[in-house]
Amino acid sequence: MSFKRVACGTQAHALCLDISSSGILFEASEAADVGRALEIRTFPADRITPPLTALIEVIRCTKTDEGHFRIVGAIKGIKSQAPDPINS
């Protein structure tokens, strides 16, 4: 998956650990500020599940023992669930 900071547009890659209809948990190499808006994009391994682009609000960010960051976000809106024409 990837995420982009809405305010400045910087993008980073992350590993999705859990996702539901209302939230997401992912691990990244950089922190995200609580309360900030991020645009996330998932790239599921199976071809049955389409990519997802959504807006989230960061509600928690904790540093792991390995130096990565576990980020929890509340999904505020779905932007797209259409197949990605680049990766199709």
C-alpha cells in the first residue's frame, strides 16, 4: 500500500496489517501526525479484491521496537474502488 499526506503531497510506502469498513492499521518507516489527513491506496495481492483509494484521519501512531511506525487511521471517505488501469 501507499499513503500520501494531503497537506503537502509527500508519498510513502507501507504495509497494511489490518483493514475494515471503518479503519486501517498499517506499518510505515516514517511517522504520521495524529489528526492529519492521509490518502491511502491499497494494492491487494488477490485479483478478486480491487485496489482501494480512501481518505483517512490518523488517530494513533506508535513506534515499534524495530523502529517502524504503526499507524491507525479512521476511514473518512472512499475515493475509488475501481480497478487500477496501470496494474491491470
